[in-house]
Amino acid sequence: MIKFFRKIRQDLLSKGKTGKYLKYAIGEIILVVIGILIALGINNLNARKNDRNKEVVYLNRLTTNLNSDIRLYNLIIKKDSSLIKDLEIMNSDYLDGQNNGKKTISNLSSLFSGYHFTSNSTTIDNIISSGKIEIIRSNYLLEDIFLYYRTTDDIEKGIDEAISEYNRAVFGPLIIELDIENLSDKQKIKFKNSINMKIDLLNNQLKIYSSQRELAKNLLNKINKELELIR
């Protein structure tokens, strides 16, 4: 094709048709520019298509991560509820006068138990580390995603750490200090107050986890709606 155009130019010059040559040259330049613009347009379309495909992949992976988080929330909420029940039984069966020491001793593990939530954040971490955060086009959705993962970090550093610290700092020394089978009335009050404090912490954790679970569900719905729009 290039040889063909070159032959035409040489033929026009050899015949002294300078005016026609200039017109032809200008036309050839215009054709080249148009070809370049078309090629760029096709490349841009392909790039946008690739970005949309990547966006779909990332959003689908985010839904997988969120479903994993929701299952973990449900599991911890169930375990916390059971743990609270055990602690309340300890109060009523032993510390409130029934003196079922053996049952209290068997439930001592409840004093040290605690469940931590660790979010499955592999997808959002990969997006951020790759520097491709702009692939998710919806700024509103992006803000919701960041809000969710920011609050999960706050939970881990907040109520989860508070329960762990309470287990270490309060119940450990308390069990070492007290003879659980022969508590004085004063010691019972101290023990009972410690258990009630643990129950309060667990109830607070339950409340926070329930709220965070709803946040995860709402975010999951928003991502699914965004996927419907893209497709």
C-alpha cells in the first residue's frame, strides 16, 4: 500500500503536476491522521472495556470477601450469645447463693474466652496496592467500601482489644488470687462484678458486630446493583 502511494506521488512529480501533487499530499496526510485517530479510538475503547472487565472482577471478589465477613459475624454473634449465657449461669448458679462450685469451675473457660473479628480484606488491599483504585468508577460506592473497612479496623482496635485486655488484666490475676471453691462474701462480690463487666463488654461487642454485619449486607447490595449497571 505504501509503495502504491509513493508511485502516485512520483508519477505526479515527474509529469510536473505540482498542484495536484500538493492536493494529493494533503489528502494523504488527512487520511493518515484519520487512521491514527481511529486507531486511538479503538485502543481507548479496548482500554475502557478492559477496565470494565477488571472492575467486574474486583467487585465480584469484594462480594466474596463480604459474604465471608458476614458468615464470620454470624458465627461470633452466636458464640458471644452462648458465652454470655454461660457467664449468667455462673452468676446465678454459684455467686447468687446456690454454690454449685463444680459447675462454676467447669465454666471458668468462659471467663477467658473471647472472639475476634478479622475482616477478609484481600481484594481491597490488592486494589490499593496495585494503584488501580480508579477502576471502581462510582465514587459513592468507593466511599462506602472505605467506610466499611475503616470501621472493621476500628472494631479490631476497639472492643476486640478491650475484651482481650480485660481477660488478661482482670480474670487471669483474679483466678490466681481467689480460691474459687471457697470464696468469701467480699470475694464473691468482686468476682461477680468482674463477670458482669465481661458480660457488658460482650453485649457491647454483640451490638457493634450486629451493626457492622448490617453495614456489610448493605454494601453487598450496593455492589450487586453496581454490577447490574455495568453488565
